[in-house]
Amino acid sequence: MLHNNLMRLKGVGVTASVADAFHHAVQTQFSDAPDGAPRVGSKRAAVHLLPPNTDVVELGAMDTGNAMHEAKVEFQEAVYTFFALPNINKSREEAARRGASALHREQYSNIMYMQAVLERLGEAAYAQCFGARRVRFALRALPRFEITSVDDIKVLCEIDMLTEEDKTHLRRRIMNRR
């Protein structure tokens, strides 16, 4: 009876038991809200009261072994399969087996296809969000050409593909001069 009168004086109302009053007092102490109710997104500590005679033991770290690595590899392969792209982790082995130029052509054509899909997706999303009718969305892919060795530069020079400015630029890059 005395407990209920004290709670009424604090403006809380009547509680069914001393335990309920204790829970209410603890929640009120640590809560951001004036009524003591827990709020979503609160930056203060969350309070969880355990029943009496409860032992709490901290568990050790879980040993995942190879499970995390296998899940990551599985996810990567699913992404490559979904987008119909060759797996770059396996491309070295595949390049040796199939020939590097065929693999590069396949990768380039898949990237160009993905670029077209993303352009259409960007146009549709922009038009939907902003109510525009004519939207042009363009992505620029990096050029397919890649210099991997000095032999590539030699071939380019022999077929007069490089200008004098290109040759000067390559010379500076090779000699690490700016």
C-alpha cells in the first residue's frame, strides 16, 4: 500500500507489484522518452531486466572455419552468373586454356551489355523520380585497348598508330618522369 502511494505521488499511477514498479523505475532512468517507454533509434543504453537467480555467461567467439570464405565465393559466383560475366578470379586459368584474346573479347562484350542495361535503368529511375519525359543517361566505358608489354608498344609504333605526342607521353611514363 505504501509503495502504491509513493508511485502515485510521482505521477506514475498504480503498479501491480513491487517488481513492476522496479522495472518502471529502471526504464524511466535510462530512457530518452519522458514516459519511460523505449524508443526506436534511441542512442542511450537499452535496459533488459533478467529474472532473479539468473546466471549470465559470455559466449566465446564462433569459429566459422571456412564457412565465411565459402559463402563469399558462392556469392561472387552467383553475381557473375546473374550478370553473365566471366569470373575474374578464374580468368587467369581460363585465359591460359582458351586464349587471352577470346576471353578479353567476351569480357568486353559483357561489359558493354551491362553498360547498356545500366543506362536504361538510370533513364527509367530518373524519369520515375523526377517526372521527366525525355531522359538521356550515358555511361562511358574505359577503352578496350590495353598495353601489357613492350611488344604491344612496338606493334603500335610499327603500324603508325601512335603520334609523336603519344610516344613522348609513353617515354615519360616508362622513365617515371612527369
